[in-house]
Amino acid sequence: MAFQKIPARRQAPPTPVPGPFENERDIQRRKRYEAQEAKRAPRIQVDQVITLNSWLIGVIVAFIASAIVSFNGITAVAVFVGLSNSWMAYLFFFFIELMYLLFLVAYLLLESRENEDSRGALAGMIFFATIAVLANGFHTFDYWQWAFLEPRAWAGVVLSVSAPIAIISASKMASRVIFARPDVY
């Protein structure tokens, strides 16, 4: 059984005819509503559901893997801050990863809308990813006692810093693959 690809069509919305009891306030309210609806993410066609689910699962798995890798690095480096209790180091991890996740979701939502600026969300995501990258790299070098000539230390640094960077790459690509531009649908 072969699936046929349904060609996407863009239909112009019907021009509403003002009713006999519609006043200027109602017209303005309808125009604001239509402008807001126009900013929403375009609908994903039926043949794109597999793509959507694959990318969403991929980004979720990559984020969980990044969080697991970053947990050890961030909590170990947070102890160097000189916290009064050792359990407070876990708060650094949850704060950084939570902010990272919130900026990731904000970026994907804003990128899916027409005429929305997603640079602030991308900048926030990069900022918190940079903190995770620096903490992971610092922790790995600290583990190897700053032996810069040790190849295993460099391999560890490359692996530990690649997890947060993978999230940014995956989310940027997901925003392009999952969400079609309005002129496409």
C-alpha cells in the first residue's frame, strides 16, 4: 500500500462580511484575533506526523542525555562556589537545566510563528548551554588534574562539552524541519 503525497494548498481565508449588528469594536476585535491566529504555527500535514514525532523524540532524548552528562560536571563545579551545604550544588544543576529547557521551548515556539523574533530565546539557550559547556570542561580537566598533555583528558572534554552543544544544534534543525514556513502550506 503506497501513500500518496497530498499537495499542499494555500487558500485565502474568506473575507468576512460585517453583520447587521456588528459595530466598529467587533470589527477591531475580529481583526486582532485574525492577526493573532495568523502568527500561530502552520499546520503539519498528515504525511509529516512521523517527521514531527521523530524530531520531538530526538530532541527530548538529546536533552535528557545532555542533562545526565551535565549533572556531574555542574554539581562538581558548583561546590567550588563555597556553598554552605553540599546539597545546594544540586540547585545549580536544576536552575541551569530548567532555564535551558525553558529557553529551548520558547525558541521552538517562537521560531514556529510568523514574524516572531526568536533571537532572545536563542541567546538565552546559548548562554545557559555555554555555562554547562564550561562547567563540563572544567570538571573534566579537574578530574584529570589539569594534565593538558593527556589525550584522554582532551577526549573527555570533547565528549562532555558536546552534549549541550548537541541540544542547540538539534533544536535549531528541528525548528527548520518540523515547522514549515507559511508560504509552504
